[in-house]
Amino acid sequence: MNVPIFLQPVFQERIWGGTKLKDLFNYPIPNNSTGECWAISAHPNGQSIVKGGVFQGMSLGELWNSKPELFGSSSPVFPLLTKILDASDNLSVQVHPDDGYADKNENGELGKTECWYILDAEPDATIIYGHEASSKQELEYMIQSGEWEKLLRKIPVKQGDFFYVPSGTLHALGKGIVVLETQQSSDTTYRVYDYGRRDNNGNLRELHLGKAIEVTTTPQIHIPSSYVTQKYDGLYITQFVSNSYFTVEKWEITNKTKLPAHPKYSLISVIEGNGYIFIQDGKYILNKGDHLILPVDCGPYEIDGIIQLIISHE
């Protein structure tokens, strides 16, 4: 019987980072400019480590390669990455390539389609999502001319909002936002605009305008958000997105809930509350900020408590 695999996150310093990963989740962040928690990651730039159990100390990448029966996936690499981001300042305006472009131009890297669940947002917080250019020529002209107010679409956000961000979408988190991000396992970003910021050495941060213009979807494609919450005994499930990259759901549990075995491995992040997961004879505590993987054939199981989870899988 497979059991839950709990993971130790990796933290990344960012010029726009802050302390909310500690404030909200009590994470042991390395400094006061911690922007990213790579919570469930097998990417070479930051691998999660298994904590506890028979696989303790293994990286997720090692586990994926050595124990494929836990995952039942045909992907050659662990395909997903779960992050929590603390935007203490505005992030750069950026865009990500799709699989084909990244494979050709970024040494076989995956493309990067992602999505955001807003965990926390200060009053009047906004994101940049999409653009107003009608053609590649207009996009390039507006970027080169610095017509950012005309080009970029700015959207107000609040806690509990969800945004699907496919590859090719110009986007940026604004100041005062904390998100849980589910994405393809990629670290390829093309920076378009960075507010004239300089790095720790006093140099302007690099932009990637040529590649960015190439991969940006033009004109912008509007993907409407429409999702339904289904109620079961003690469980509310809201499915935000389901496509060839990932399925992402929010589970709100109010009392002990029995769940059937799931044919796919699942990534679980505890975003509020605490409780327990019961699998066969095992009882495992779930606390806010925990991240774990349920392998295939891990059920049936029960979850008890007042707790909110973000669940994702291939």
C-alpha cells in the first residue's frame, strides 16, 4: 500500500520577495527577500526533498526516476511544479514559451503554462494579464516605445481568485499578492519590462525582448473563467482547470470525508486549516503549509478536519 510522500520545500531569493512566506505559513525562509517557495518540485534549479518515511532524504527527481510505479506516468520528467510566491513588490512583466519553442530554443526545457490561486492580496492589488496589441508589429512597436499603460491589461484581484495563464500570455503579479502557482516544470521566463530595476550589482536586469515578442500570443486570446463547485458529504470541490497540462482543484473539507482510490498520483498543498489523512492503518497530520504527493493506488482514504487544499495532477 502506497503512503503519502511529504516534501520539504526549496526557497528562492528574489528582488521582489519579502517575508509573507514566513508570516502566513511559518516557513523558515532564508532572508527577508524570499520570493518563492518551490513546494513540489523536481526541476534541477530547485528540487524538493522527501521528509519522513522510507524515502526520506531523496530528491523528488530521484524518486521519480527510481520508483516509477508510485506515479504511473509516461512523462520522462516530473511534469508539474507547485510554488507559493510572495510578491512584496511588482514582478517583471514577462511571458513564457510553449513546449515546441522551449524544446528548440531552451535545450529541451518544457514550455510553461501556469495558473494562479490568490492566497492573499492587499487592498487595491492588481495583476497584469494580457495586452492590447492587435498584431506582432503593433506589439513590437508598443514595447520598443515603452507604451506600457496602453499595452498592458491591468486587473484587480482579491483572495480566492483564480487565473489560468497559458504560455504566450504577457503577465505579472503586482505588489502585495501571494499566490499558489501550479505550472509545468519549467524555469524559462522572458522578461519584457522591469520598471528600470537593478540587480544587487547595480546593473539593469536583463530583458529578453526578441524571444518575448516571438512567443507572445497576438492578438490576445480571452479565456473565460467558468467553474462549478460540487458538494459532497463534508467536502466542496471546485475544479478550476483541466487540460492536457494539469487539472487543478480546490477542496474545502468541513468534517471527515471518505474518498475513493484515485487512478493518478496527486499533488496536495494545505492552504488553510489542519486535519488528518487516514490511509489503511496510517494516520498523517496535515498542517497549513504542508505539501505532499499521494501516489497511485493510495486509496481509499479519509480526510478529517476543517481544512482547505489545492489538488493537482496530470
